[in-house]
Amino acid sequence: MPDPLSTAELLELDRRHVWHPYGPMPGRQTPLVVESASGVRLRLAEPVEGRAELVDGMSSWWSAVHGYNHPVLNEAAGAQLGRMSHVMFGGLTHEPAVRLARRLVELTPGDLEHVFLADSGSVSVEVALKMCLQYWRSLGRPAKRRLLTWRGGYHGDTWQPMSVCDPEGGMHRLWSGVLAEQVFAPVPPAGFDAPLDESYAVGLRRLVREHADELAAVIVEPVVQGAGGMRFHSPAYLRVLREACDEYGVLLVFDEIATGFGRTGRLFAADHAGVTPDVLCLGKALTGGYLTMAATLCTPRVAEGISRGEVPVLAHGPTFMGNPLAAAVALASVELLTGRDWAAEVRRIERGLRAHLAPAAELPGVRDVRVLGAIGVVQLDREIDMAAATRAAAREGVWLRPFRDLIYTMPPYVTDDADLARIGAAVCAAAREG
């Protein structure tokens, strides 16, 4: 084992060599060094703002729903390591992947019977869109190659998903003119409980009808638009899309990478609407934040359509597809979640966030405060000073990662009431200073 690095040495090497997400190279902001994590706490190598540990208000980008260092997930990983950590999935199979696929089919809505195990959420979206494009090519309709979505969305950072992220307000506008040009509807009307805006619904139907001959699919984040703006909308618009897609012969894709596994108060956001997409993308919480794995599920209609084509196989095969270690942990994570009253946990978190974020509504510059399930959002009327907001949260003993005009939290489901109060105080402090 090499000698351990001092914090100063580690940070200097990090600055020189490590390219962090959405950051320049070399880095300009000094990241916090996490030494270990347990439960909902991140232990720091050196205190920040007087705090040696921080409550994680982000679930590590919404994935660590069970917290950290969970004994059940540790045991699953250790047991699988003793058998095999990886084996190629081409021509071979194994029990963890098969059992995980069966469990996902059981839990997801409708007839989503076929499971493609991908490496990451963005890749699962790539696979979903490739499925839709290949489906229509197999049916002899190659002109159906465009995608429809609504503005304000985010579907990942790889190539095809970037094309269905918000083309103007999103982080991928740099690639305008290079990415495929898709069809965009306006941002869905705000408010989970808001009544259906019939004029907006008419516009959605009209767009699907007008572009039906060139549309392979509609893809949306159901109920919650995540990294594109943390917006909530009525489930009624999902029903509008399902009806329009059925009427005009277009496939429907739901990106539930952020919302799947209980985050919105239902196991899947699609359940709020009572509809089933043709293709469903899952990720983030799938492995409880332990390993990278995602899944793309589709109906028999989609799979059979592809199989009837000139090229009767889905032309996609990641090296680490179906990784046994990730599949074993994912199965343990799913069983851990469904084996307890996760819905009660999320309702408790929702009540706590509503109570503890309410004071933010009175702060200067706060435009909106909204909560749904285990998601709490404070939106300001201007761009946030992210460094100042992060320091303010750290002084309260909480790790938050604000962006643009948003300070938000997606805590692990195991966060207790005292830590929920701490998170609420941190969000309010970040809003005051940010």
C-alpha cells in the first residue's frame, strides 16, 4: 500500500489531474475531501466551516436512498465478490442479472417485460432511443427518426440524450447545430396538483399529430423534470401523451432515472398517472448508490418489432453490461426498499420538508418553494452564488449542491426527523446567502 496522501497533497493532485463534472481543467474550486461515509453522514478529511461531518442532503445525486455503508448492501457485494465480480454478457448469463430483470418486470407498471441492463442512466436513454429508432426501421418506416419532448428536460450527457435536453436553457446549448434537431413542446404547466390546462393538452396532441410521420417516440421525465429545473407537473399530461401516441402511432418513453424507486411518493412516477410507457429508463437509486448500473425496459411490442427487422438484434452491447457485482447489489437494494414501508418513509420526509422549508418562502429573492415526495426545492429569482450557498449549508452541517437558481434537497429515505430539520435549516441558510 502506498503511503497515504496529506489532504493538501491530495487536493493539489486533484486540481492538476482530476476533471470533475461540469468543471474546468484545472479546477478552480476546491472540493471537499470525503474520508468515509455511514448512514446519512459524510465524514471529511478536514473540517469545513467547523464541521467534521455533513448530513448528505443530496443522496449522492439522488442514488444513495438507503444511506451509506449499509450492512445489507455490503453483504450482497461481499458475497458476490467471492463468486465473480464480472463476466461478459455476450453468450453468457448469470443468476444476479436474471433475478434482477425478473424483479424489475414484477415491479414496473404494465407489460414492460424485457430488460436491457446498461452501464449508466445516460446510456439507458441512448438504448431506449435506439430501440425506438430501430423499431420503426424494422417496420419499414425509417422516416420516423425524430423525437418529441418538452422544454425544461434533462436526459443525460451522451450524444442522443443531449438532443432531447432543453435546447436553449439547458446545459447542452453549446451543441446547438451539431445535435439532431428534435421537436420541442413548451414546458409543461407547473404544479403537481394543478388542474389540466386544456389548451396546453391540445397543443401537445397537435404536435404529436403534425409530426407523427417523422416521430419515432416521445420522451419525457414523468411528473418531475430533474436537472433541467426541478419542475413538477400534473400526471394528467402523461395520460394526454399516452393517448396521443396511441392515436397517432408514436412510441412513448419515460425517463425515470431520477424519479424511480419511490422518490415522488409512488414507486414509479408513471404510477401517478396510471399509464405504461412503451420504454422505461431506470438508474440512480437502482443500486442504492453503490455501483453504476441502469436498466431500459420495453414492451413485447417493441422487442418483437425489432426482431422482425432486417437486422433482428438490438445493436448495443456495453462491455460491463449485466455486471454481476452491480446486479447483485441492485437486487439487494430493490429488495431492501420493497421489504419495508418505503412509502411511509417518503411521506414522513415529505411532511418534514414541507414544514422545514416553509420559512424560505418569506426570504427576500425566493420565488417559489415546492415539495413532492422526498424532493424539496427553493427557487430564487436570480442565479445563485453556489460557493456562498454551499458554505452556508455546511455551517448548518449539511451537504447541498445548488445549481442555477435552485437550492434543492433529495435526502436518503433513512434520514431521521432531526436531520430533516437540519437539512431544512441548511436550505434556508443557503437561500439567504446564495
